[in-house]
Amino acid sequence: MNDRVNAETKIARLRYAGNEAFVAESQSGHAMVTSFGQRSTATSPMELLLVALGGCTGADVVSILEKKRQRVTGYEIEVRAVRRAEHPRIYTRIEVVHRVRGHSIDRKAVQHAIELSETKYCSVSAMLGASAQLSMSYEVSDEE
């Protein structure tokens, strides 16, 4: 990798903290602990990928639904993944389930928001979709 840093270059720094754990700090200054092995004491790097996918697509969907003036009162995302048995144990299938709750939510608006996230906006989805079969579905429930 080139030593020059530009606006598109992102840097993360990790420091080994012992007991199979690292303290990670993102370029934006946020810190977290990640852990590996049998004595896992924090979220593993592979689990963080699923969290990143949910956060990325969720941010897109919320933003798009707000622009479509949908009155969302609750939103949950469940990310399920299957890893292969042999090393490297990459994810082979990932399913993202979006559960949107609100007042008179337009199902087509939800479907469109998810499609835009998956095909255009979510960088994490694009990265993981290059090596795993990725599928997204949704459920919409009305609040009285």
C-alpha cells in the first residue's frame, strides 16, 4: 500500500491488550475491544463484519425512508450468516432481515430503500457480497 495518505485512505490502529483481545481505535477516534479465540471477552472480528453490515444498510434505509416521509417508530435489523468449515472460515451466506414498524408505512418504500442500500449505497454490502451470497428481506408492521 502506498505510504501517502489521502482523503480516501482510512486508518485503524489496534493494540494487543493480552488475553486474546485487541483495543482498536478508528480514524474518527472511537475505540472498541475485539477478541478472538476460546476465551472471547468481546465481539470477534467476524462478528464485527455482521454488525458493520447491519449498521451500514440500516443507516441507508433510515435515511431513505425519512426522505420518503415514512413515519418509522421502530426499526430492527437481524443479520444471519453461515461460515464455511475450512480455513479461512469466510461467510458463504448472509441474510439481512429488516423489521420496520410505523404509521401507515408504504411497503414499496421499504423495499425500494433496501434495494438502493444493497445495490448502490452500502459499501459493506458490496464488499461482503463479492465473496458471500447476500440476501435481504423485510417485514413491515403497523402501529395503531
